Amino acid sequence: MFTEQKLISYGKLLGLTVEELNHFMKRYKSYLLSKDDITKNVLINGLFILEEIITNKWLEEANKIKYRTKNLVILKYMNEITKLYEQGMGTVKISNHIYLNHKVRLSKSALDRFISSNNIKRY
């Protein structure tokens, strides 16, 4: 019914992967086939199915995040920061490393707060 390119573009619009979009379409198709006539309420219920899929996706992503922070830059490079800290680098060296590799400035105090609030230990 849809080409792969259309599925990718529709998935981007909805914030879903192609697999999640296919899952939504299968669920919605079976829901529509179970109804005798298609009314406004039946169509609106499709939005609730979509919202449930997106909520489940967000919950899975939230569970994947081990450490908490409000700093979006730290959130983006969290795995690299924790790996470098566990290897023995200090916050100044981590900040310089992130700047050299990603052209992003992180302050020493922001890294200190992130490390101390999440109890990251060196091995």
C-alpha cells in the first residue's frame, strides 16, 4: 500500500520508526474491520491507539536513560562523559575532549553536578 519512502516520511512526521508505524497500521486496520460502520468516534479512537504507541515508546526511552540531567548537552553526550570519567579523566579533561570532538562547550561545574548527582564512580 505504501512505499518504503512514504513509510519513512510518515514515521518522521509522527515521531515513529517504520516498525512502530506498521504496528499502528495493523492495530488500526483490525480495529476498523471490527466495526460495522465508520463514524467520527471510530476514527478518533485511532488517535488514542497512536497516542498509546507513542507513550509506550517514550516510557521505553525513559527507562533506557540510566542517569538524570536537565542539561541537554550532557544528555546528548552522557555515555561518552560517563565512560571518560570511569576511565579516570577529570572534568576539565572531559570538557576539553567534548569540545575537541564535538565543538560543544561544557563547564566544569555542570559536569561536576552531573557526576555527583548521579553517583558515577571510577573503576
